[in-house]
Amino acid sequence: MAAKILLLEDDFMLSEILCEFLEEQDFDVTHCEDATSALNLAYEKKFDIWILDVKVPEGDDFLESNYLPGFELLKSLREANKTTPCIFITSLSSIKDLQDGYIVGCDDFIKKPFELLELKLRIQTLLKRVFSNRIDEFEDFGNGVRFYFVSKMVYCNDKVISLTQKERLLLNLLLQNANSYVSQSTIFEELWDIDQEPSELSLRAYIKNIRKIIGKNKIVNSHNKGYCYVR
């Protein structure tokens, strides 16, 4: 599955070049031109990495701040516990700008102008870094059934068990919050895109199918609290 990238860049020519290049490298790119649009997209969809220009239009309803729009955008997302890796692309070069970027939570900087290959390498390095400590991690449910966190695949004695994408994402979400309840609203927010209508019936079907694989008692539910994976 292609890594999903959110690109915030208001320079038409540069954004066109970047989108074309990244898509040629098999990335799935969503482009926007102002901070408000980027903020909305970051909430509405799941991305593997954000690439954000710093000096961009704020857009409608964006909060006034002492930070430049790109910095304020990431600050807002980090305060909302959004942990997607972020690379700033910018013409800024002062130590103060660099400091501000890392203070608000960026993972890397790349200074304009830059080579396209450099951007690709930085993206790949960052994505590897995020998952490097989890390559061998898995949850063992017993009876040869395991869930691998990086691939988000379930295996039984080295054979892949078929699950839908939402079922795999749901199981991953419950495992990440083991022994704690995950509310139905959180599950809808994490698994359904903004243009999809959340379905309680579908959610119940996903839970039922997962229980068949990992064990009925592994997932408990409460009408008021949601669902909990019991470790």
C-alpha cells in the first residue's frame, strides 16, 4: 500500500513538480495550498507523513499566532495529539526559524531549493525511523495467531488470515490501547474518512469477525465506554 502524503505548498509550479515526482515514486499525494485546508485534511484523513511549507496563506478561520502559518498548523496538530511525522520545506534558514520548527514538533527540515532525490531520501528515512523499532513486534493471541504491528496483518502459523482493511485498523487501534476502552466515536473518527458515513452495524460486524480469530473474550465492550482489548 502506497504511503500517503499530505503536501502543503502554495507555489503552483513547485507543487505541480512535487506532486508529479512523488506520485512517480509510488506515494499517494494529497495537495493543498493554505494552512486551514491542511488542518482540515489532517483531521479528516490518515496520512503517513506531512510535508508542509512554512510561509503559506492562512486560509479562512485560521488562528492568529506569533508563529508563521506552517509552524502554527503543526503546533495545533501536535496539541491535538496528532503524531504523524512532519517535514518542513522552507526558504527560512535562521537558527531561530529552525528552533521554532522543532519546538512545534517537526521531525525534519529541508531548505529550498532542494533536489527531488533529497526529499525522497528524507521521506524514506523518516518513514523507516517511525517503524524501525516495531519491525519484529507482534501481539501473540495464542494458538499460532499473531498480529504484526508494521504490516497490520494477522497470521496463523505463518498463513495470512483474511481481514478487511478496517478490521485490521480496528484491531491495531484496540491493541495500541490495550486494557483501556476505546469509544465508539474515536473508532469512527480513526477508521472512517470524513466523506464516509460511520456505521454501528458495520463496526459490530468487524468486532464479531475479529473475535472469531483472536478469541471471543479478548475484546470486551461497554455500552457507555466502547470496546477494550484485554491483554
